[in-house]
Amino acid sequence: MAIAAFRPSTLWARFNAKCHPAQMAQEALQTVEIPVQEGGEEAFLSVHLDSEEEFTGPGQDAYIVSILNAENAPLSLFLTFAIEAYKRRLPTAYNTFLYGGKQYIDAGKGDRKVAAESNRDKVLLLNALANDRLDHVFKENQVALLDQVVNLLNQADPLESRTGDQYQLTRISKAMMMFVRGDYDSALNTLSGFQDHHFPPFNLAMGAIAAKLKKWKEAAKCYQRILQIIPDLKPDPRIPLGICFHRLGFTEIARKAFERALERDPTNINAVTCLAAIDWQEAKKTYHNMDERQEFKKAGRKRIEEAARLDGQHPLVRAFLSIREMEKPLESQSVPKWIGFADQVLSTAKSAGLRADAYYLNGRALHSQANYEKAFEAYKEAMQLNPESLPILRAVGEMYMWKGDETKAIGCFESILEKIPTSIPILHALGSLYSTKKDDRPARKKVHECFNSISKAIIGPNLDEMIRNPLLCVEMAWVKDSPDNTRECEEWYSRALKIVGDDIVHMELNVEVINNAAVKTHVNGKTEEAIDMYQKAVDLCRARVAGPDEEIQAYSITIKYNLARLYEQTGNIEKATSFYEEILEADPEYHDAHLRLGEIAELQQQYDTARQHYNRVVSSDPRNVDSIIMLARHWENLSILHSGRSIKISEEAHKESKSSRDLFQKIIKDSIDRVDPYSLCGAGNVTLSFARTDYKNQQAHIKTAFEYFNKALKVDGLCLYAVMGIANVFAESEHYKEASDIYQQILDTPGVPQPLAIQATLNHAHVLYSLTLYKQAIAKYQSILHNVFKDSNPELNNFIARCYYTMAKRERDPQMMLTALHHIQKANKLNPSDQSYTYNIAMVKQQYASVLNSAPAHKRTVAAMDEALRGLESAKATFANLANMPVADHDGSYDMKLAGQRADYCDKVKKETEKKLHETKTLERERAAKLQHIQEERERRKEQARLAEEEKKAVDLKRQQETEQKLREKNEKVQEENRFLKEQEALEKERKKAGKRKPKKNDGIVEDNDPSDSEDSDQEPKPRAKSVPKKKRKVVQETTPDSDGRDDSDGASESRTNGYDSNEVDEELEDDAAGNNRMGEDGDVRSKKSKSKKSKSRSKEKKKSKSKSAKSSKKRQRDEDGEKLHRRLATSDNEQEDEIDGRPHKKSKSAKSKGKKKQSGLSVEFIDDSEEEGGSAPRKDDDSLDETDTGGRNDNTVSDDPMDED
């Protein structure tokens, strides 16, 4: 139940004398003084307002009014006494003072000293009277009082204009009068443009009007302003403020407002009922879990009990008590109390909303008692009072469903769905209504839309708690049933079974759910699960202690029949027959059980028993189409049986076949329902079966069958059974391509029932066989065999064997013939009593030998030929037995004369097989000899390859040993050189420790601190040859066998890593060689120049500069010599490694520079370490020192000349 709008008129009675906002909330006065005249002097008469003798007692109000009239008291005292009477809940006194004041005004009395104040008091009193009358109109619907209100407001209007009062009370009262009349828009327009929005009466009126117009936000603002100005106003504005927040969707804020009002006044009945309504509504919100919802429901009940203690006669309390009774379980529910509380609401409530709720509650109670007519009347009354109530609209829609007016019911539910698009019950009801319109394609689309919306609406963490209707889950499963939604469909069934559980209280509901779930599982081919479900439902029906009633018994028969059909399908004929007989014990006239027992007897060749069951149904119900069809098929089977015993149809078979057709044609014209597509399809199938035996009238039968199927398709354009019948007609007419296309369309259609899909697949396989598409036909047969029959159907194995047999004959493939033999043997094992399977086994063995005989020689083996001979012996014996079988034992599935001919033919095939066996043995001996020769040749070549590999390994080992010997020799030489270098380095360190030698006189070296070197010195220094600095060698690393694989690129990389360049080393070697050749010549020239006068004129500064330059040049020269030495050593080592490895390489720039060395006169002695200490370099001119000397030093390296190794 929604929270009803609060009546704003009750807030209007509390105007004080000045009607000032600050005074409206003042506390009740204790005394009021009335001015009186005593002896010409003014005195005051005090009235104690809490005294019964002076104010609250009976008649005191009239006595005070008489005093006010006698003393000509101010008009404001009438208002003061009226306000105080209202505060003390004295409605009679309140009216007495107001009407006394009105008479006082009419008599022209009152204080006339200040006209403005007097007029203001008159306006206040007239407005108070007007609003009191409006309150009576609102509560008691006394429309006649509106004329008095109009007169009062017309009287107050000119007085207010003369006072210039900014509050404009009369304007507000006029708006409230329009409000009471129901003209809310005019009331809103009257108050538009009001100046002072903080005036409490304006906010009270505007809040009430905005709430009626459902402008909840504006109404909430008005009530908030009232609370800011007068927080203690009574009745509490927090109640209408909470209602506004609740309608805006702020439930928690609304709850806080009601709780605050209840905190300020624990007896506030409105606050208690509003909180109860919120708790009751929250208990129905699906986003709460079950525990939370139970807590809300418990809190709501507690609130209702509290409200009943405060005011049990309050209409809203009575309404909640009626709801509480309605929500109780059925076993503890009291419908008289339920209706009684609702009737009390109708008798006391004046609000249209509450009265609508009471009518709705009455209707629900009558509805629960199946008193639909009176319930519908109650719902219509509620609908007139509150046409926007969704629960009432839903109840009316349900009543239209009961009356069968589906169009109006859909209209009601669609109206609800526009406001609540995710309402699960409404979506469920709409889906069920649209599902009844089978021929309406848009309606079927609507069904899927509704149930898809349900599926989306209930997805969430509380799914199992949100859906407690098992039938809804079952319907969802049916709607979701498609090849793409198999898993989702099964989940809905599982959820339905979970909800049902083992409850016996609602037995009918539970059994129905389990049966529907089992049927769907049965149709999906899950036989084991379906059997368990059916058995559970049967056990529930048997669990009734007092014995099953009629409804439970009907459910029990239906479930047993479904279970028997499932056992029959799985081949458990014994259990199926037991359940059918149990059904007939409970209901002997259950026709379907008779028909199924007749079918079982027919399959067991108990034709008399089958005919008795069929005739029992026909005699009981002559228009039963199923019995007519099955009886006609019975006669047809008998005619086929007799025709198979000889080539020509016997007279008896012809008579039986003709009688069956005549019987069917006679009965079918009178009995068939020509608007029932399934009856028409049954008639078409029987007529089509006549075409298979009555060859003379075959085309006429095919044409009649097509007419039946076509008529069924016109009745129901989506009848797949009729489409299937038309495909069968095309197949019988040998239009295999058209039949194949139709079968494939049926299989591609979503939602095809499994039995129909199985039959369509089987027929499609037959047609594919006729189209010579054997592999596709085999795939169809195997899909049914594996998925439906779990490899245990003999007929399907026979069909598969037929396909392989035909393919093997066409392709002359012996292996394929063996596959055919495997399948036909499996069929015979599953059904040994079928003589056709035995005949087919002999045929396959005979053809296997024939195929082997005609096969190419490479495809024949002695083992296969031996097996073919054994098969021929077995086939000949089988054919002989079948040909000589007594006629009484012959089942008519083969021709006995043809079996004898096949036995004779086996001898011919045997001779050919023996001849081919001899050829095969000869070929195999030749083949074996050839294979032996090839094997010997292969072994010889393998031995030669092994010897060649060993010889190669020996050569590689010898080469490796020679290489290692060379490396050892090279390492020894390198070690010797390293020892020599270490000795030289040791000598160098000793010379450095000895320090610099002291300069000698006239040695040509000028020191910086030489005092003799002065500008005044005329002595020319003697020239001195420049000594060659000692060259250092880098210790050469030993060469190991691991370095044997290093190539030129490795050596070059190592040189670059060490920072040396072989080209630079070659250029240095050329410069050193040229320097040695010029050594003697330059010394003589330098000696002559030193004696010339030109050297004497050199300045002292230049000499110092030369000396410093020479020192720095020496140091730089030594550093660069070390780097060049390392470069040359690295290059030399790489080249020597290449020579050791025996790898050819191009002549590098370094080698070219070696050639230049020899041409320039560079000898071995220059490179020899023994001459490093000797020799001196000629001194060049100082100006060209840095340009001609590349490094300022000479390098000593290990010679790259091959002669050095000697």
C-alpha cells in the first residue's frame, strides 16, 4: 500500500491574534485579561485558561463571549480565546469564539480607535471562519458550506484591501477553496506571484496544491521553509515533507523525516503508519535478500501493532491490519477479519485513496474465495476511485482473463508495463496471454520479448530469491527451448525443481512442475534424467496419506503414461506394459493406454490382441481418429505380412488390404476433424501407406495424401508435421531432390520437437541413399544411432550396412564390404529373430568374395582370400537353411526361392575364389623374394656407408693431431719470446731506478736551470746525437688448440679491440726504416751547422723553447711507440695463426708494408732485440719536428718475416 497524501486542511486552524509567523508557534497562554469598566475606571478581568471553572468547563466559552460583548472588548480577544481553545483541543469552544467574533463584527462593535488594526482583526477572524468551514467540506464532504465560505471571503476581501496587509490571507483562503473543490490548477494560478514566500500560510497552501498536482519537489520546498520558520508547528509538517521525499524516491530521507516526527511526538499516528508503509514496501523489493526482506516485514508488523495501540480506529491502521491478514499463509489466514478491516476503512475513511485501497482489499478477499463476480465489482469500484493504482489495474486485468476477454486483459497489463517495464508478474501474465494466439505471428514475437525481459530483469545475486514461482520457471524453459539455448533451458527447469522440493502441501503445483520438466527432458533425449523425474512425481502422488483426490489421480495417470512412453521408447517393453495396465486399472476408458498396448502387441506379432485394443477404443469413441488410423495400419501390416510369403499377393492378403482401406476411407469421412491439423496429418500418413502396397491405385493414394497434408498446412501454416508429410509424398513419388530440400528445411527450423527431428533425419537419410549420396546418408543414420539409441538399434545398423554394401559393390572395395558385414552382424546380434538380417549377412559374405575376386592383385592377400572362402561356406549354409525353412516359420522378410538360387551361386563364386587364391599365393611368393633382395641390397649399402664413415673419421683424427703438433711448436716459440721480453722489461726498470744521468758539458743538451746558458754566452754548444728510446714489447699470449679455429675476422676484431690499426703500424715501420738510412748523413750536416755563425745568433729564448719541446716530444714518442708495438704484435699473431691453420688469406696492407720495409733497407738486425740499445736518431730542425715525426719514437716488434722463425 502506498503512503496516502496528508490532509493539509488540518494545518489551517492555528491562526493567532496577529497571525504573525513568530507568534504562530508560541506556547499556550496561562491567563488572558479582559478590560472591563468599573466606576468609570478601566480594570482587567483575568481568565485562567487551564481552569475548568473559568475556561475549559462546559458553558464557559459562551460566558466569556457574553463578557466580551458586554465590555465592548477588542476583537482580537475573540481570536486569542479561539486559538487557545484549539490548542487545548476544544473544538466546540473554538467555534463558539469564532462565531461570537463574527456576530460581534456584524453588530458593529469593537475597538474603533485604530481602524487599520480593527480591520486586520476582522480579516483574520473571517479567514479563520472560512478555513474552518473548508475543513468541514474536506472531511465531511459538505459541499453546501462552500456558499458560506464564499460569503466570508467576499466580506474579508475589501477589508484586507483597506488594511494594505502584505500577507494577503484572503488570497490564500481563496486558493484553498479552489483546492477543496478539486480545481488544483486554478488554485496554483491564484497563488502564483505571491510576494512573501516565507509566509507560513502561503507555504501550507502551496505545499498542499503542489502535492495534489504531483509536483513533489515544489511541495517539499514549501514544507522545508515551514520547518525553518516554525519547527514546532502542529500538525507536524515533517509528515507531508516525508511523503514528498518518498514520492521522489528518497526513501531513506523520508524515513528519517517520519522518525524525527515520531521522536518529537511518540503518539503521532501518522508517523507510525508511514513508517509501517515504508517497511512493508521494502519487504517486497527484490534487490534485498530474503533475510533483509523478512526483517523489514517483521518491522512493518511491529509498527502496525504499535499504531493499533495508539489509535485502533484510524482508517490507515485498519487498512494495514487488513493487509497483514491478507499476507498470512493460507492455513492461518482469516478471510472474515480480512474483509472486516476493509469494511471498517470504507465506513470511516473520507480519502479517495484509502477508500480505493479498501475496495481493493475486499476484492482480493473475494478473489481468494473464488467469488469472482463480486471481486470484479469491488475492483471496478476501486478503479473508479484510484484509476492510476497499479495493483488495482493488475487485479482488473486478472478478472478480464477470468472472463476470457484477453484483449482487455492485455490492455490492462500493457498499461502497467509502461510504468514498470521490469515487472516480472506482469511480463509473465502478458507472455501467457500472447502465447494463446498461436496463429498471430506478432503475438508469438511478443511472447519471446516478454520472457526475454523477465530473464534480463531477474539476473542478479538474489536470482533464486526473486523467482519463487515454479510454473514461471517452467514457462521460461519452454520459451528458451531452442538448439542455441539448451543449457539455459535446462537451468530454468533445474530452478523450478529446486523451488518445488519435496513439498506435499501444494501437491498439485509440485507435480505439475515436475511433470513439465520431465517432459522437456524427455524430448531433449535425456532419458535417464527424465525417468528419475517421472518416478519422483509418481512417488509424490502416492505419498498422499488420505488417498489421492481426483486432481491428483488425474496427474498420476498422466505422469504414468509419460513414463510408460519413455520406457517404450528405450526398449523396456515390460515396464511400459506394466504402467499401461496400471493406468487401465485406475481408468479403464483411458484410450491412449489401449492404443499403446495395441501397438506393442502389433510389434510382437500378437495381431489378435492388438486388434482387440483398437476395437475397444473405436467402439467407445467412434470418432477417435488415432484409433481409426492405427486400426487401418494394423490391416495394412497384415496385408504386407501375407504378401511377403510369396511372390504374388494371396487372396487373403488382398482381401485384408482392401478391407483396411475401405474401413479407413469410410470412417475418416465422418470422423475426421477437418480443422485439426494433426488429424489431417494422421489421415495423410495412413493414405500414403496404402500407396506402398496398392500399386494399382498408387498415384491416387499419393494425391489424396497430399491433399490431407496441404489442408493441414492451410489450417496451421507452421505445422511441421504437415510439411513432413509433403516431403514424404515427394519421396514416395521419387522426387528425391525436392524431398531432401524439405527435410533439410525442417531440420534447420529452430525448436523442432525431437521425435519429429528424428523422423525427419531418418527419412532424409533414406532419400540421400536414393540419391546415391551414401556417405551423407551414413552420417545421418549414425547421428540418430549414437545420439538417440546409444548404438543399440538394429534397424539403423541394417541401414548403415546397406549403404556400405552398395558403396563396396560400386567401388569394388573389399574393406568397405567388411564394414558392411560388421554392421549387419551387429544388427543381427541386437535382434536375432529377424530373418532378414541373417539373409543379409550371407549376402554380404558372398559379395565380399566376389569383390575380392574382381579386385586388383595388389589389394588381395592370402589371408583375405582364405577368409572369403570361409565366408562362402557359411553363406552357402545360411542360404540353404533359409531356402529350406518351413513356411510356418518364415516371417516373409525374404524370398525363399531366391535364397536357394543364392546357395547355388556360392559354388560358382567359390571356384573363382580358389583360382584367385592360387594366383595370390604365387604373387605373394614373388613379392616376398623381391622384398628379400631389396633388403639384402639395403644392408650392403648400409655397410659401405659405415666403412666410409670410419675412414673419414680416421683422416680427420690424423689432421687434428698434426694441427695440435704445430700449435705446440708455436706455443714453445711464443713462450721463449715472452721470457726474453720479460728480461728486457726488468733491465728497463733497473735503468729507470738508476735515475737520469748528469748532463755533461758540451753535450748539446740544454737544461732549464743551466746557469751557463745565457744570452752572454758566446760558446756554441756541441751537437749531440739524439738517443733512441728503448722499445717495449708486449708479452705475446700462448697459442692454444682452442684458438686454432680463429679466422682473419677474429684477428682483425681483436686488433680493433686493443686500439691498434695494422695500416698505422706499416706506416711507422716505413718511417723508422727511412730514419735509419738518413741517420749518418744527418749527423754530419748537423755537426757543420753547429760550428757556423748562424747558430751563434740564435736567441736564448729559442733554445729554451727547443729544450722544452724536445722533452715533451720524447715523452709523447715513448707512449706512441708502446701503442704501435702492441698493434704490430696483434697483427703478427693473427697472421701466424692463419699460417698454422693452413688457411689462405689475402695479402693485407700490413704485408704490403713489410715489402716496403725490405726495399727501404730495413734489415733483420734493426728489429733484433740485441740491437735495441744501440743507434741514435738524427735530430731534425725544430720547426719541422711535429710534422715529420709520426710518433716521436721508434717501435720494436717481433718480425713478421718468415725467415725470422728459422
